[in-house]
Amino acid sequence: MLNDPLLIAGLVACVAVLVILLLGVNSFRKGGLEGSKRSNKYMQLRIAAQFIAVLLLLAFVFFRQQSGG
């Protein structure tokens, strides 16, 4: 199971979401207008990354179910 490319891609995408989230929170913590704009961009990017991560994990579950494994 751990050598499945879809699972690995999904896990990498989840880690990317976590990193983007932490970058966004750190930008928000700094404050100011520039920090606020940067934080907003990070959060928009996080939503896109979460969407991709969910799609990859759903594809993994779907194909795993189809193969009977």
C-alpha cells in the first residue's frame, strides 16, 4: 500500500497543505498591510492545495476499491 503512487502523491499534497498553512499563519502573525495581503494569498493557495490533496486521496480510495485491495 505504501508503494502506491497515488497515496504517496496524496500524502505529499497533505504535507504541502500543512506547510502553506504554517506560512500563512506566520505571515498573519507578523501583521501590517503587507503581512495581511501575503497571508491572504497563502490561504488562497492552501485552498487550491487542499482541493488537489482531496482529489488525489479520493482517486486512491476509488482505484484501491476497484482493484479489490
